Amino acid sequence: MKILFFDHTSLQLKEKLNSLGFNCYSENINKHNNKEIIGIIIRNHIVDETLINKYPNLKFIARAGSGIENINQKYCDQKNIKIIRSPEGNSDAVAEYCLGSLLTLTRNIAKANNEIKNNLWIREKNRTHELKNKTIGIIGYGNTGKAFAEILKNFNINVIAYDKYKQNFSDSYAKEVNLKTIFSETDVLSVHINYNANNNYFINYDFLKSFKKPIYIVNTSRGKCLDTNALIKLIKNKKILGAVLDVIEYEESDFTKLDLKNIKNFEFLKKSNQIIMTPHIAGITHESKKEIQDILLNKISEFIL
């Protein structure tokens, strides 16, 4: 039972799989027969039809992460190849990031830090509002959406959530609502949806202008779920007070860098004090890396053994 590792995936996962009777190889080491490969493990690598066809006896593709848009899911279904993912592994990491980055944005922490590094000691103009008694609207109540709601439990914050794929999911952390309620009550919008064709620009101009109040936005899902041009336009119109973008629609398909040929309005994003950007790091912690490996180990073992 041979498994092929792409990207820089944990050595510990290889060792644990080997101890269970699998034989694991790195993709760039030519010690395997393609016909003997039953599984491949990826992180950001693009798995298209051509790659899948190289391994005629492939039984599974495992991704160290949540989203699987870098895998040709339709072709996997045709070939009866199981896709294994690990969205549970970094949900706590993303939740912590959402809280930290939101406070950094709403309390002007990044802005004030840059000012003081430029010898500007500005206090009154950096007076801001507290999150206390505000309403955070969560779009997508899966692993990360729920983890964010849970981390907010000890704050005096009202948490509401909408998920077009789920019903009756209200719990002690968030109240299930419809979009109309999201639009009327939200002060901060946090996006936690997977990317697929149906969610391309799910957060678009019409969506954003439907909010009753000016809002802050935190996007840790996928860049193409949010229309950047619409975001910029509504920031300029003061309909949006600010945004945290850990993911940007200009990322290349493997998420490793920006597609510089297709960037539009990026200068505005870089220069605006109302926008905080990070390079797709919300779910990247040492703890989440270990957790993802453990989850994949268990899921692969249950599927094969």
C-alpha cells in the first residue's frame, strides 16, 4: 500500500503511516511504480485530471486542510476516488485569528502602531468603539464558523449565523437566522464558507449594500468568495468601515503567492488604513499542523484498513 506525498507535509505523518503498514514516498523521489500508488497526500498542490490519470489504482486523495477546490472533485467522483480533508484540524487556529485580527482592525491597533513607528503620537483620533453589545454575523456555520462563535462566548457579544446548507443548528454559541436578519442586525460580518462555483462572489456588491448598518468584514474563507472591487467601492462610500482579508481573490490556485498579472486595485488594499491583509495564515499554527496530521491519519486508516 503505497502513498505519495506532495508539498511539504509532516514527516511525522509519514512515519505514523509507515508504522501502520503503508509505504510513503515523496513525489520527487523516483522509487515508486505509479500503478502501486493507492493514495496521495497534498496541501496546496493542484490535482487535476492529468495528475489523477498518472495513478490508475488511486483510491484516495487527502488534503492537509479544509478547502478542496485545488482538487478536480468531479473527476474524482467519476473515478470513484475518495477525497479526504481535515477541516476540523485548524478551526481553533482560524477562530483565534478572527478575534485577534478583528480587534486589531476595530481598535486601530495596526494603524496606531504604524503611526508611532513614524514618530506620530496620536491618541484622540484613535478613539474607537468596543465590540461589547455588538452583533457579529457569521456566514457559514461549519467547523470554523462554530469555533469562532465559541471563542466569542465569554464576550458580551450577540452572535447570529446563516448557513444556506444547514438548518436547525442554533446552539449556545450562535443563533440561526435568515439573511434578512443578518442584513438588519450585523455590525461585524465573518465569512466561513467553502469555495465552489455557487459561492463565487457570494459576498458581492448587492449583498454588501443590503446591510442596514455600516459593517466590518473578516474573510478567512477563500478570496474569490468576496468581490474585492465591490468591497473597495463600499469602503469608499463608507458603507463598510473596514476589512480583514486573510485570503485575497488574487491568490494563485495553489495559494502560494499572488497572481500579479491579474491584480486590480491592489494598491488601494495595500495603502488603506481600513484594511488588514495577511498571506493566508489564519489556520497556520504549529498546533493545527499536528492536529491536521492526526486527523488525516485516522481518516486514512478508517478508509483503507
